[in-house]
Amino acid sequence: SLFGRNSFPSRRPQSPLGSLGGMASQSQELIQQLLVAEKDAESTIMNAKKARLAKLKQAKDKAEEDLKAFREEQERKFQAEMGGKAAADPSAELMGATAKEAEMVEKDYQTNKERTIAYVISKVLDVPTQLSTTQTQALMMGV
């Protein structure tokens, strides 16, 4: 037979499901790649957040350390300044100031003593020895 079964090369038509199966597996592969990339991105974001929190904590700790050192320095300065004042005897300071003031008064007295004596003597000796007319009339009237 001229047109028998064996005379033509057998060619099977491909089923439409065969080509879809390849596309489905390729889609699955792409979905898997997306899922892996998504997990990697989440992991990277999580690591970045952890690193950021660690840096914030480290900065906070450093700031607290610096603040503690500053407070200690200020407290030490305050105690040094106030400790000296608290240890000093206020009455001794007042006595010292009083003695200084008394010394200044004594110095002023010594400086002005001679001039004051000369002034008082000049006024005592400067009394007029004659009576004024009013005084004379009062004496005559017997007042």
C-alpha cells in the first residue's frame, strides 16, 4: 500500500497540556526565586534594624557614660568649692572683718587726731571777750 501507515513519518501532534506544563514549572521556579529573594530582603532588613538598635544602644551608653563623668566632675568642683566654705568658721571670718574695721578706725583716728585737737582749741580760743549790745541790754534789764 502506497499510503499505508508506515509510509509517512509519524508525527504526533503536541498536546496543549504539554506546553502548559513547561510554563507552569517555569512559573513555579520564578515564584520560588521571588520567595527566596523576599526572605533574603526580610533578613537584610532585620539585620539592619538589629544593627541600628545596637548602634543606638551603644550611643546611649556612651552618652550616659559622658554624662556620668560630667556630673562627677561638677560634683567634685562643687564639693571643693563648698567644702572650703563649709569648713571655714563664719565667726572667725566676722571677727577678722571686725578687727580690720577697728584697725581702719584707729588709723583714721591717728591721722585726724592732731587736726581735730587744733580745730577745737582754735574755736575755744576764738570766743569774743566783749559782750554784744543785745547781751548788754539784757543784763541791764535784769534778765
